[in-house]
Amino acid sequence: MTELSHVDEAGDVRMVDVGGKPLSRRRAVARAEVRMAPETARRLRELPKGDALTTAQLAGIMAAKRTSELIPLCHPLPLSHVEVTLEVGEDAVEIVASAETTAQTGVEMEALTAASVAALTVYDMAKAIDKGMRIAEVVLVEKTKETVA
């Protein structure tokens, strides 16, 4: 690890200048997990289409699109694709979010924001029946960059 990217030599926060960087095709994947009681997971699995999981999926996509409004020093990016999937397991919901762009900076914050907001939405939807839920393991899984010809 070298220096913090959003802090200058004087210790002041700053937006990183990416103006001189070439455009690259970028992709990032993040994962989050909402741990819960097995009964809560069972009830989520049994919901019809258009349920809490679809709401969480849409919330994650919308959050990715608004990341620069939520994280003060993030650049607004022209997202070409955002995908959020949710899978209900025995005692958890696993969320995987991916974001893609062709830009001068990466999309990891968009993927992490999408996964986090989707997890918060699952939590919000199920909190009435499970007071012990917890959001865990919000993590960047993959980050790629390809030169644009």
C-alpha cells in the first residue's frame, strides 16, 4: 500500500484527477450476505415473484447508478451494465452485484454500493420477523480493466 488516493500531501481530501487516464472497459463484482434465522430464509424463499427480493434487486441497481451522490469523492460514471442477484440459502441471502463501464476510473464503489443497498433492503423487508439478522461480508470479489482500442 502506498498513499491514500483521496488525500493530498497536506492531508486534505480531494477528488482524484483521472482526466489524463485513457478510457478502459472496467468491471467490478461485489458480494454481501444477510444472515438470518432459517425460518426467515424459508419465508423469503416462499414469497411470490415481485417480492422482497425483487425490491432489493432494484434497490441495488438504483444505488449503483447513484453512487457518486452517496460517496462524496466518487466520480459519476456512465454505467453500461449493472446486475444484482440474490440467492436465499438455508440461513442467509447472498447478494452478488456487478457493475460495468468504459471510463477513466473503476466501478468497484458502484458494485459495493449495489450489494450493500440490496442487503439493507433485504434487512428492511424482513426486520419485522427477525430481530437477529445481520449484514456480513460486504466484499469486493473481482475487479477487471481492459484497454479500449
